[in-house]
Amino acid sequence: MQGFQREYRSAIRAYKSKHFENRMQPFRFVDYMVAIVNNCKACMDFTDQLKERLVVELGRAAFGEDKQRSLRVLSIALTK
């Protein structure tokens, strides 16, 4: 999952850089950036829902601190 996050972030930054080199390209930049932000927000919401469901099903002790830390890292990465 972290590899995907790194690649996704890198692709978004490359997309942004391409736009700043020539503001006419890529076409519909703002629309796509809004879609990307909305997708990241949806991922964060899904992650929070999944975490809540797992804590209820498995109990906080069984959920484990490592998994909680991983979910926090994922949430933080998606907000950057």
C-alpha cells in the first residue's frame, strides 16, 4: 500500500509540474485535480470506516498498535 501511495504522489506531482511548465497543458487540469482530491478523500473515509469496523469486530486489543499506526500513516499520506 505504501508503494502505491508513493507512486500516486509522484504521478500527481509530475502532473502538476507539467501544468506549471505550460499552463495550457494538460487540458482540464483543475477538473482532474479536483477529482484526485475527491478520490483521496474517499480513500480516507473508507479507511476510517474500515478501521472502525475492524475495531468493533476484533476489539481494540486484537486490532494492534501497528495496524493503527499504519492506518494513521495512510490517512496522513492521503491528505498531503
